[in-house]
Amino acid sequence: MLDTSDDISGELIFTVFGAIAKFQRQQIVKGTREVLDAARARGRVGGRPQALSRSPTRGSC
């Protein structure tokens, strides 16, 4: 367990780990956006397909 209550080195390590985690998250977001932008440029559209079409279905009133 990492005790940061009175140990300055523990607080430093905790801060460094937080900075690394933030950096990794930013890299993941950046990569995801680049891939989605490239897919959109190729004409791909993401998202869930519609469950029903716009035309009336059989059996509806």
C-alpha cells in the first residue's frame, strides 16, 4: 500500500502515476479520434443501426 500521509516520496510517486495515467488516456482518446476521422473520410458511418425503418410496419394501427 502507498502511504502519502507523511512521506513526500510517496506523494511524488502518486503524482507521477497520476500523470502517466492521464497521458495514456489522452493518447487513447487521440488515437480513437484519428481512426474515427479516417473512417468517416472513407464514407463509413458509425453507430447502432436503426431497429425499424421509417416506413409503416405491418400490423401497426
